[in-house]
Amino acid sequence: MNVESEVKLDIELAAGYLKMPQSRVQGLLNKRLLLQNWDDYQHLFRFDKNISKIEHGSVLYQKDGSFELIRGFPKIQRAMLLGSAINDHFSKIGSVVVEEKMNGYNVRVAGIDGRIAAITRGGLVCPYSTERAEYLIKPDFFTDHPDLILFGEMAGPDNPYVPKDIYGIESLEFFVFDIRHKGSGKPYPVYERRKLAEEYGFTQVRLFGEFPTSHAADEIAEIIRELGKIRHEGVVIKDPQMVLHPIKYTCSQSNCADLRHAFRYYNDYGRDYFFSRVVREGFQSVEWDENESELQKRCLQLGESILHPMVDSIRQIKDGKRISDDVQIRVRDIAVASRFEEYLRRLGVDAVFEAPQQVGDEYLVKIRKLNQSTNDKTESMCKGELW
């Protein structure tokens, strides 16, 4: 970044807008808890962790002496025992709405400077996601509703983070699961949000229905079993009015798919990532009152998800090969691929971009993401290094 061209944050105005002392805002900048975005978005400042009631990944947008706040993704807690969690969390309401939890990556889409920007969970503007959002989302939504933000999941095979071919999507689709107001982060009630999204032709996450709280757990368990058969991720359970925070619940097959991918690159993932998914399996087995045969099947599925990919990686590296996470993107403007390559580099991702292949009026670019930690650690241990 050219330091001379940096946009300077007006600390006095920002402090007034955020209702914080100026010293607090200056301290956030000094401690790099409030970070400036890159290139064309230097007037966006992202929160690198939760600050007071402002979520991690929230973006402070500075324009013409005024500010807007694009709130981050609210944390959705997870149900471990489905029945107990629903009865406790939703005890004051009569019914819950159940929508599908897609397996992709979260993006907020907002109107900034008269154009669409796709903002990641961490608060960065992703050039690839932005181009896809510009193609998939009608810009008149933000003309009509400049104070609203679309929250959604980017899912499909042309996904550089979580590629999935389980949804019957040709490339990459944006599934809206929330609409919120800038500044306050207040969400639209579920049915109002779905109606508004339908008016503008947005693709939405699947709605399974609304169920009485008293027996929602049984209904959801059946949904989870069916989703597991087709390797989908799970559900999000919501208060229809969105006053109470949603909770989520995932399929066993999704937990195992996560573990299968993570253990291939076992030294690049945190131990909490592995542990939490194993614990989910234990709780689900107990809640579903599995007999010995069902538990044995779960144990085999879990063990295979852990050992098979790790053994394959060790064997490949021992034979002198370097393992990589192979993904792809599809762009309409070839310059976006170059910007995305630079974007990954700045994030510290070691990636090799292959030459683009023209497919119709788009370009398909294959990417090899090199997981250096797993490669290097395994190679060293194969040469005798101790754990």
C-alpha cells in the first residue's frame, strides 16, 4: 500500500459516532485492533476482534465526514443436545423456524460508494466474492434500501475456501440467510426477510418450516438425518421474530467431512477445530440413543475421517510429493483473478495460480493452496525429527 495515499481516520468524528472516548479509538488503532482495508477500500476500517458490543469483522465506513457501521456476523451458538437446547433457549416462544445451514463461506454484501462490496467474516473486501455478488445481486436493492446489508453463504464448486459440489450448482451461488440494518445490526424477522429477498429475486437458504417448540427437536432430528444422507451441513433454528439469537445444529456426515479435510492438513488446523467436532459426535450419539451397532458405525465413520486422510498425506510427503488444497474460481473479468491472487498473498496464503482457461464468457482459474506447515512438519518427522 502506498502510505502517502492512505485515508486517515477522523478520530474525533469516529469516536463521536461510536460513542467512545477519542483515546479509546486511538488505542484501537495503535494496537491494530482497528485496521485499515486495502486499495480502493482504504476508507473502510475493520475491527479485528470483538470490541464492547461491536462484533469482530465489523466495518467502520468513513465517507464525507460521516460514518456508517456494517456490523459483523453475530455469533451463532451450537446446540449439543438438540432437545435440551431448544427447550432452554426458546422456552419463551411457541414455535421456531428451521432453515438450512449451507456449507460455504459467509459474506456480507453492502452498497458502498454506489457499488456492491462483498465483505468477508474478517471484514475484508474480497475481490472475487465482490465480482460474483455484482453478477448475482440486483444493484437496485441497495438503491432502494441503502441502509440494509445482505448476509449470506457463498456455496458451490468454484469456491476458493470451501468448494462443494453437493448442491447442484454449476459455479458459485449466494444464498441469503439474513438481512440487517446498518449501524444497529437489527435483523428483519424471518418471513419479512424472505418476502423482501423474494421480491428482488435473491436465492435464499432452504426453509424447512415452522414447528412448535414442544416437539421441534423430533422434527429437526428427522431433517438432520435426511440432510446427512445427501452430505449437507445442517440447520439453523430461529425465533420467527429474530428477537432471540438463532442456534445451529449439524449432521454427523458434515462433522466427518470437516475432519477428513482438516486431518489431511493436520498441522495447519488448530486442535480446537478437531476436538469440537469429535465432541459433537458424542453428544449426538447419546441424544439419538444409538444402540451398539449404530454407535459402532459412527465410530468407524469418525475414525476413517481422521486416519485415512492423514495417512494418505504422510505417505505422499514421505514419497517426496507436496500436498496442496486444490480449488478453483470462475471470473468474468480476468483482472479479478490477479487481484484475488494479490489478496491471498496479503492474507499470507501460499497459492499457485494456473493459467486461466476460457469457459464461455468466463475464465476458470485453478489454484493450488500449499499447506506449508503440514508439508514441512511431516517431511521433518520422516527424516527423524521428534514430536
